[in-house]
Amino acid sequence: MLEKIPLLFFSLGSALVTLWAQNIGGAALATASALPFSQRLPNAIYSYALYLRKAIWPSDLAVFYPHPEASLAVWKFALAALVLLAITTTVWRYRERGYLLAGWLWFLGVLVPMIGIVQTGRQAMADRYAYVSFWGLFVVVVWLAADLAERFKVSQRAIALVTVAILLGYGTAAYAQLGYWKNSYTLFTHALAVTRDNDIAEENLGDALVQMGRPDLALTHFQREAQLMPQLSAGHYNVATVLQQQGKLAEALPEYQLAIQSGSDPSELAQAHNNLALVLAQSGQLANARKEYDAALALDPNKLNALLGRGILESEQKDFDAARRDFSRALELNPNLTETRRRLQEMGK
């Protein structure tokens, strides 16, 4: 135990760096007020049981598992706790077989930093967290199988046949799982099939459909994303952009407003203000459109499309001095804007 203490300090340092990096990178760090301990602890225990089930047979794997928050059924948490308690009691009873206790504690202990007691991000669990922790389970299974085979005098031939059958089964499951990673469409379609209320999968599937040229199909997924997470800006913004592309300006306008109200990232807010300005301009609300361009450029003074949009609006309003300033600044950012250069020349630049 003494020789492991320095390694524990390294682990602690790594954990602190991870928390710092998550905060700096903008990942959602669930605090006691955002995700209380009364929700984190049940999910952690339930996740232990899910990891164990997926170790036995890797099915219903998803690229992202949404956190259940307060929706986790009490019976699921209670059943998971009973399973873990029963296994722990059994392992302790037969602790003279050292591999049982060592392997089980390895599985439980290695998962502690990722189990969600301290929550980083919005996931309930993640398949990648299992890679190292499952070593403990593999130790238990292999050593126990060897002991049982010796006790019951199982022949080497039978052991080899069983081993090949197990490997073929897991190989088939792995091959099927790899197929879901063919592209974003297949990956997130599968994630939605095996999880519930997955706003991350809804958003990414919507993005994939947009890239495939099917924004009409993407809209349903973006609307579901906004329904699941109305307090986040992404869903509203995604809905608004599709509606705007479809020419449904009256429907797009309130979605952009909601995206701005719930947004926090300056670059995303600047783009939302810019898009809202375009919707307002297309709807004939020029004064309000100019205010939105002003808001976008207040957040990002070098936002090219906002400079161009405001410049066009200013020229239409006969505010040529302001338009010249915006067009000139746009040309400084991108000298290849021939249409903008032509507009300046027409205004007597």
C-alpha cells in the first residue's frame, strides 16, 4: 500500500487538471445547484450496474448517454444498489481467493473519478470510461474460470472450444458496433434508438441531415433538441436557421430571440444577432435589424458578415458615411470582396 501512495498523488493532480481544463474549455461542470448530489449519487450507482451489464454483453452502446437527472426511477437505483451489495458481500466472503477482491475493487475504484460524483459534462456514463476499469472484471472472470476448470476437471479441449465460442460472440458484437460508426447519420440514429431524451444525439443527427441536404428532416430533431433543453441556446438557434432557410421568417424570429436570451458564448451570440438582423431586414423591420447588427458587432467587431449586412442596410437607408466605414473595414478583413469594392466605388470611394 505504501508504494501506491505517490501514484495516488499523481492521480489527484491529474483529476484537478481535468476539472480545470473542463472549466476553461467551457464544458458544463455540474455544481450542487445545477445537478444536486441527490441526483448524482443514484446515477453513479445505477451506472456501476450498467457498466457491469455491458461488460457481460456489450449491447445498446451509445456515443452519448444523457444524464437522467431527476427522472431515474427509484426501483432502478435500488436494484442496482442491491446487485452491487450482493456482489461485494460475496467477494468479501470468499476473499481468500485474492483475485476476487482485487479485481472487484479495481473495477469499483478505477471508475470513481468518472462515475459522476463530481460531474463534468452532461453525460450519465461513457463507454470509454470502462476501458481500464474492466481489467478488474477480466481478472475475476479468467482466474475464476481457471479455478473452476481445475476443480471440475474440464479438459483443455473443452476450454479451448468455449473460449473460441466466447471470442466469436464478442467479435460479432464488436463488428456490429463498428458498423454504427460508419458516419454521423448512422452513429446518432443508433444513439437515439438505444437511449431516451438524448438532446445531444438529436442535435448531431440534425446536423448530419443538414449536411446530407435534408434540412426538412433535420427540423424535427432540432425541435426535439429545443424541447428537451429549452434553457440552452443551441436547439433554438438550429430550429431558427432551418426555418429561415425555408423562408418561414415569422417562425424563425422568436427562435433566434430565445437563442439570444439563453446564450452565453460571445461568438455564438454574435452569429445569432447577425441572423436575427437578416430576418428582421427581410421582414422590413430595418431599424430593428440595424440594432441587431450593432449588437453582433459589439460582441465581435471583426464579424465579416455583420459588417457587410450592416453596410448594405446603411446604404439602403442613405447613411453612406456609415456604410463606407463598414465596407472599408470588411475589405481590410478580406480584400477579395469584389462586390463590396464595387459598392464603395458607386458611393464615390
